[in-house]
Amino acid sequence: MTREEKAIVVDELVQKLSDNSNFYITDASGMTVAETNALRRLCFEKGVEYRVFKNTMIQKALERMDTDYTPFDESVLKGFSGIMFSGENANTPAKLIKEFRKKSGGESPMLKGASIDTDLFIGEENLNMLSKLKSKAELIGEVITLLQSPAKNVISGLQGAGGKLAGILQTLSEREN
């Protein structure tokens, strides 16, 4: 690969990283061709883009970003590296990795690191936590539900009390007659 071709790949990677606020760096070494193809197929089905890059190209692209990705230099950018770009849903790649492992019965791909809205997560131990992250839409839905709940309770209480009061008044008026 010539220097110009490498520069084009790095520019493309910088654009991808800028367009996707959530990405996961994985290690899929040791996987067979069939397993790798199955992983790529699952990524496609889930709307996750999976690409393999050289660590030096990833490092050069990360250096050109506004966020400080230096913690990735020592522990994440070693060995075989693939990047999963997830777009809006930050937890999709983590769920995908867990699902793939369950289907294949293996330990690959391994999570090396992730960037979720510029927050860095380094190491495999973060996979379970990342898979449980909620999307912005889910969080907004929960907040709306929580905000509506007290109002619904007050309204139902008033409606119930109003019905009871009307029933009591009707009973009292019928007794007098």
C-alpha cells in the first residue's frame, strides 16, 4: 500500500469516526473464515458496520479527532483490530458480540475498547455493562413515563373520589325520601 493510499484510508477512517459517536474496537483473531463471515453477516443484519484496519491507521485517525484517545494507544491498539460502528444505538455492538459468542460457543470477538459519545471504555470487563446501556429514545421514554405517573395517580384519585362522593350523596338523598 502506497503512502497516498494509506492517507486516503486514514481520511476515510477519520470521517467514519466523526460520523459515528459510538464505536467498538474488537479483536477477532483466532476466528475461522466461516466464523468471520458469520460475524460480518450478523453485523449487517443488526445495522452495524464492521471493518478491519491496521492499528497504525486507527491510531493516526484517532490522533486527528477532537477527543483524547491516548488511553487506547497502549492497551487497545495491539494485535488484530476491527472496528464496529453502531451509529445511534450505543449498545448494539455489545449485544451483537454477546449474541455471536452464544451462537458460536467461542470467546471471540473480544472487546478491546469502546468509545460511547467520547467516553472511553477499555477492556473486556466492560462488555456486560455496555450491553445494558439504554438508547436515548429509551431513556426519554422512561423519563416521560415517570413524569406522567404522578399526574395519572392524581387524576385517577380525583375521579375515584368524585365517584364515591356522588354515590354517597345519592344514597343520602334516597334515604331522606
